[in-house]
Amino acid sequence: MSSEKRIIVVPIDFSEQSKIALSQTYNLARAINAEITLLHVLDEALFKSVLHLFSPKDDHEELLTVSAKAKLEELATESRAKSGLKLNTRVGKGKIYEVVTEVAEELEALFIVMGTAGESSLKKKFIGSNAVRVISDAHCPVITIKGQNHRMGCDTILLPLDLSKETKEKVVKCIEIAKFFKSTVKVMTVVNTSDEFLQNKLERQMDQVLDFIKDHDVICSGEFIKNRDISESVLAYSAEINADLIMIMTQQELEWTEFFIGTESQKIINNSEIPVCSIRPIKRKDTTEFTIS
């Protein structure tokens, strides 16, 4: 986290869930000494479907933009008073997920924190259909907030492991967050294979990760869970240990067939009542071995 000016981007569609996501950002912003940028995106699809009803078009587009800016600034003023943090506002127009990822990259944001309705929502609002695209495309970690009741702080982080080299990125980011919050890390591996070679590999990986985390002065422990359903196991264990954050890798663009493929990650994001931090892996030619150096 070496960025000179630390920024967290929080997309706001003025729904209750996006406001809950904003309130959950306060602790993170304080912990890493960051500013918050509230971002509202005027969906270009909405413009196309609505503005033809009005004339002249430009006047009403400008009115919608001015209205959005005023509403966003009102929310920012309330949030500044509640949190004592520095909040900036920004209104963009275009495809929502594209604007969010572009603004986050432009600002060199450390995190995007956003509300999500999960898979049960029938509404095609910002926090529903666009969340997965933001997670897939963003270069910084994305924390999604689906649940409505959250504790303050981050006492326990759940770190599920897989068999990829990319796990190192997740472990390093987990250590960073744990140090800021003085969190305990619970490492878990879901054993959904009877293959003795893979089981031994998982055990070695667990030992490596625990040693690596402890070497960075973070309290941690490990757990093996036998279950065929990875996402179900992660969600059940997160509830059992009262986790405050789950950290996963997203792998939509990689052709992997075992352990935390994109489908499993998406199930966790969609169904977790606990905030989920998704990290997009750096593409590498070799993704077959797990190493920590």
C-alpha cells in the first residue's frame, strides 16, 4: 500500500445496500489512512431509454447530472459529519462497470467497496448485475457487501486456500489487512478429493502459508474441512468462526478446472452475508504449483 494518496472508491446508486457499503468503508479508510471517493454513474442505457421522452435532450441530461451531483454531495456531507473522514464526490456517465473500473484505475484506488444484492435479487440495478463485471475487470481488490448487519472493525479474516501460485498474492494482501486491523487469520482448505497426492500437497501448502503469515507477526491457525462443496464449506465455516472478512481469488479469465474456479468464487460472493474481498490474479504462464518465497 505504497500509494502516496490512498483512495477507496465506493460506487453509490443511492440504494440502501450501497449506503451500507459506504458505512462499512469508514473502518477501512481509518485503518489505512485513506480518502473515500463516492462515485455515482449515470447509466447510458437509462439515458437511451428515457431521454427520448424529453426535448431538448441536452437540457434534461444536464438536469439529471446536476441532480445526481447535488444528491451525491448531500450524502458526502452527511458521511463526513458521521465519520470525520475526507470524502470526495464524482459523477460519471457510461456503462456502469466500465466507469467504476476506469475511475478506480485513474485514481490508483487501493480498494473498491460496493454493495451487492446477490443472486437472489431480481432487480437489474447497479449493485446486482454490474458487481461481477467490476470484480472481474478491476485491477485493485474489490470488497463486496451483501449482508446488512456488520460488526465494527475486522477481528477475524477467513483465508480459503487453493492450489495456485496466485494464492501468494491473496496471502500477502491478507497480511496487509490483518496488520492494519490487528486481525486474526483463519486459514482453511476444503478437501474435496480422495487423491492422496493432492491431499499431501494441500497439507504442505497449509504449513507453508501458516509459517509465512506467522513470520509476519500475524496470529493465525489452520483447518482442513472435508466436503465436496467448496463454496458451501467456506460460507459455513465463516459463520462458525464469526469471520468479518473472506478473502478469495477470482479466476474468471483463467482456464482452471479444480479448486476455486470462477463458479465457486461467484457463489461465495453472491451468498455471503460477510464482506468478501476479491483479488484478481496476475496472469502467469504457469499456474500449477503453489510457492511462497
